[in-house]
Amino acid sequence: MEETEQQKQAAEDKRKITLLKELSAMEAFHIWRDWVAQPVLESLEADLNNADQLEESVLRAKLKHVQFVRELFYDMFKKL
């Protein structure tokens, strides 16, 4: 019974990866991503250009936000 559950999970994971690969190949996704994620990254990076003026906690938060957006919209698809 446990093996069957593992097989179901493996099949579901494979299906999700296939769907993500299809999403990554879609031109509409790239346009949407560049419209939504790119301005966020540009804004955060502009803020980070003045990192010496930011408090440490704000700096860490902005760096984590940049990392999250890049991972979610760009890097994750490179790993597929």
C-alpha cells in the first residue's frame, strides 16, 4: 500500500514538472513574467544600490525578496 502511494506521488510530481516545462516554453508566460517580475526586481535592485543607507533588517529583507522572485520566476525553470 505504501509503495502505491509513493508511485502516485512520483507520477504527480512528474506531471507537475511536465506542466512547468510547458509553462516555461510559453511565450505568453515570458511576456507576463517580464511584465510582473522584472519591475519588482528592478525596483529592489535600485534600492540595493543604496544599501549603505538601509538598515540591516531592511537590507536582509530586500535581498531575500530578490532571491525569492528570481527563484520563483527564473531559476526554478532552469532546474527542470
